[in-house]
Amino acid sequence: MYLTVNGARLFFDTVGPHLAVDGERMSPRTALVVLHGGPGFDHSLMRPYFDRFADTHQVVYLDHRGNGRSGGAPETWLLSQWGDDLRAFCDALGIDKPVVLGQSFGGMVAMVYAARHPGHASKLVLSSTAARLDPLQIIATLERLGGKEARAVGESYLADPTIENTMEYLRKCLPLYNPRPSPDFEQAKKRAILRMEVTMAFIGGEQRTMDLRPSLAKVSCPTLVLAGALDPVCPPQSAHEMMAALPRGVARLELVPTAGHGVHRDEPALAESILRRFLAEP
């Protein structure tokens, strides 16, 4: 399905009803808006895993502007625009007080959205993401997980993210992101749409100077920071930095020692338990 938001034609899909049959009445369900990573990929990387939450929420998947099946001019591929798009997208569909879950790059969009539009979301899940990227931490973790070759590839990519260095990084380092990925994720990677022009625009632009920590003070809704201790690109220190920047009492951290980039990919049952507990809280 498509919706034009802020001048861009955005693709979205839903799983589960907004109004659920509840005996003699129809009960509205809160929307769980799922934001994929990348940038450049599409929402299919998040499926079918998050479909399971349609038993309690209406699950809404969105391809960010310029990503996957969505349109939008290159000059608008900016975190501020992606964050504003999310607000306008929800308002256009009548989605009130959504739970917003952002994975990796999607978590960066979620942080910008929550800071620019405080009070719009009811809850926030920041999954395997970072308010800023620390090259030294990333390189050290890549070497620990993949040896000197992974370190060299990571150094070249972070210092000079050309298309050649980026493709080499995806070949050599992406497999290190998850120590034991589920079969569902392996299939998802094969079916996913990747628009490299968006990837290159972000990693060569905003990603290099991004620091969202000051803006996190504006986040006002309950927030779950979900992270894997074996994540090379958003290592545990990133989660601790976000926790330190968020207002006191707003957020809690769940750091899973056996998971990498995307706890739901390595520890699906544990991730579901953590998420269901958070979603069920008032």
C-alpha cells in the first residue's frame, strides 16, 4: 500500500486489524510501527518475526523515504526528514500514540522522531542502534570477532566509504553481525531490496558526523533500549551512551550477552519475551 507523505510516496503494509472483535464490541489496538535498518533496505528484513505481535497490536511496517519501495528525492534523505515523515505518516492514517520500534538505522530515525515530536509516541523501542557511531569501538569489535582481515576491511570502509569498500564490508563484516542468526533472517537477506544509493548517501554524509545524544533529553515516553553484547556496529557502549542521554526514569536497558546486531535474530524467544513484557506495561 502507498501513501503520499511530505511529498514522497511511501510504501507500508500492516498485519492484524486496528479494530479487533471483542465479543459484542470492537476493541481498538495500539499500532506497533516497525522501522527497518539500512538505510537502503526495505521492511521485509523485519518479517516475519514481528508479525507475531499482531495478536496484541496492529503491526505497521514502513519503508523509509528513498528505501525499498518508497520514493523521495535524494536531497530529502535526511534523518530530520525521515523523523518528520514518521509523524506525518501516523497522522495521515489516524494512528494515535503508536509504539515505535526502530532497528539499527530505524532506531536512529525513531530517536529523531521522538525528540522532534515528543509526546506523539506512547512507547519507544531502540533496538541495536546508536546515537553516534564510534569508529574505534567498531574496528576493535570487528577485529575481536573476525580477526585482522575484518579489522582492515572495517578501517577502509569507515575511513573511505566508497561503493567498492562498502561492498567489501558487506561481504566480509556483515556475517559477523549475528553469531547465530535464525533461518528466517537468512531468508530475509535474500529477498530484501537494497538501494545502495541511499546507503551511500547516508554513510558518506550524516552518519559520519551524527550525534543524537543531546536531542535524547527531549524523549518523554517509556523507552526500551535492547542491545546485543556481541554487536560489532552498535556495541554495548552505544546502548550505555543512549541510556545516559535519555531522561532519568524514562528508559531501561536489556543487554543480551549472546546476541549480536538484532537480538530478535540471534535470540528470538528471549527477544519476544522482553518485548512482550514491555508492550504489556501500562
